[in-house]
Amino acid sequence: MSFFTQEHEALRAQVRDFVARHVEPHAAAWEQQGAPPPQTFELFGEHGYLALTYPRELGGGGRDFLSGVVLVEELYYSGWGGLALAILGHCGVALHPLAALGTPEQQAKYLAPALRGRMISSIAVSEPEAGSDVASLATRAELTPQGWRISGRKMFVSQGTQASFYIVAARTSEGQGSKGISLLLVERDAPGLRVVRKLDKLGMRGGDTAEIALDHCLVPASALLGEEGKGFHAIMRQFQAERLMLAVGALALARRALDTGIDYARRRRQFGQPIARFQALRHRMADAAAELEALRTFVLTTARRYQDGEYPVTEIAMCKLLAAQRAFWVADEMLQVLAGWGYIADYPLERIWRDVRLMRIGGGTDEIQREIIARRIGLDEAAP
């Protein structure tokens, strides 16, 4: 079954060429710096990649969801997961609530320039004491005569030190659980917003992640994004697309790991022959190739359903769970194939191994995906 059209494959070739010319020569420096420079976002914007799947009436490219899949596959297949996370965190995560819920004024002020890479966006949901449990977040916002006054801390904020503006999830009423959570647009220079620290991470080091504090941060009343108290549902809906794209990205990183292992095994000679001829190693790679092909088919089938208007929550959770787990397994197996060489930075395996580990945490942990699946297959229902 073919999931992609000729137009999709033409896009793939364009993105791969773009990555080869504009990303790979600089990615190592960005990895050391801990973030791509702002000009990188502008370059992606100039080529239309940030706006690729947004509606034309919002200044987007009007391409379908599978076009976004192509972009994600190629960015992650580059092997520079941190760069992919930064670019896609901006256009693939943070801007979606703004496109879906923003007023024309908000979209003109924030979305239009962000799609061109002239502003960098970030979404701030997780907190020191509220990660997977979004409904328990403690950040609060109160509407005063001067505007919304926000107090709280946010952790794991992608593009945290670079962002021009943040979409902040805060509790605006005393409702229990998910009730009363709203989304607010907060500009970088808003009074009371402070970047506490840039986080030093195991992997995805080419993407900026930070902790921010909102100390009675004041924003205008017009900063409310969407309906008051409906932010949780907007976040949850966005999580589905994000999780599906994380599954795509995990498999693409794993494919790059496998291709690196295959190339090395063909060239590396031990005991008078290429190590690709040793059954213990070739069977590891055969298993990895089979698993990645099967999982990619499952993920792309689910992506096609999502594009067609379905909302396959169970299958998306399965995609995220399985792709993240097996991608890390593949990267670990290929690191073993390269042995000592895989453990040093001469090959991309040590970076891919570190980067792909995040896929089992970000966007909802393995445990959260299992809970979603368990509920949806009926394990919460009482026995007759």
C-alpha cells in the first residue's frame, strides 16, 4: 500500500536537499550551542516548511497531514534530533492552538510572523509537580482590572530561552481537575516573566529547553486564547497529533541508526571478513529492519486515518508507545554493532541513542500511553 503521492515524494526530495545544504553543515555547532540560531527558523519559514500544513487563509501552505509526516520523517532522519525537536516544537506543537483558537487579531500579531520564522513560539504546560498529570497544574491566572495576572512555574519548556512568546496553560477558576484551565498568550518581555535556567539535558541537546517563572506576570485581558476554562481540551486534542508525529520521528531516528549500523557492518572487518557476515549481528539488523517496517506501516495507516478526519486515540497511543520503545531498542542494538565506535561522537549513534530516549517520555510517557490503551480496551469497566 502506498501512503504517499508523487507530490509527497517531491516534497521529501526538497526537504532532504534542504537539510543537506542548510542543516547538516551547521548542526554540530548548534548541538554544542544548545540551540539553532533564530535565523534558522527564518530560513525554514522562507522555504515554507513552518507553514506547510496550515490553512492558506492563515498564511499557510495548505498541505495535508501526510505532508507534515514527510517533513517530520526527513528532519529526524537527519540524525539531529535536537534541531528537529526545536523546529517542530515551534510549528508542529506551539502554533496549533493559536491557529485553531486565536482571534484574527491574535493570529495577525503572532501566528503570521511565527509561520515565517520571524517570531519563535513555545508552549508552557508542564510544571515541576505536574508533568503527565496536566489536570493537576498549579499555575494560576486571575483577571484583574489591569489584565490577567499569572503566577506559577513551568518546566521542560521547548524554545524556552529563545521564544518571542509563550502559550501558557493556567488555572483561571477553582474547578477540579481539568475544569478551569485556560490558555494565555504571554510575550517574552511581559512584566513578571523570567527564564529561570536553561536545562542541561541527556539528549536533544541541539534544542533549547528551559524552566520559566511567572511571578505575578501581567498580560492584557485580550491575551486569553480561546474560551476561558476550555484550555485542557485544546491541549488534549493537540496531544493526539503531537504523539503521532513523535512516533513518526522516533521511527525515522531509528531508521537512521539502522542505516548507520548497516553501513558500518559492511565496511568493518574482523577475523578476515566484514562483520555483516556474522550471523549474530546480521540477524539483529534483520530483526530491526522488520520491526521498523511493520511499525511504520501501522503509524502511517493511523496518520492516514487522522488525516481523513478520524480521531483514533487508541491507535495513536499504541503508535506512540510501540514506536518509542522499539526505536530506542534499535538504536541500542546498533550502538552494540558499532561497539566502541558507537560510544564516541565520531559516529552519530551515541547522539541518536541519547536523542531517541526522550521519545519514551515527551508527549506522554510509556506509562500514560498504556493507561490510555487500558481504559479504551475496556479494562476500567465493571465485570457483569
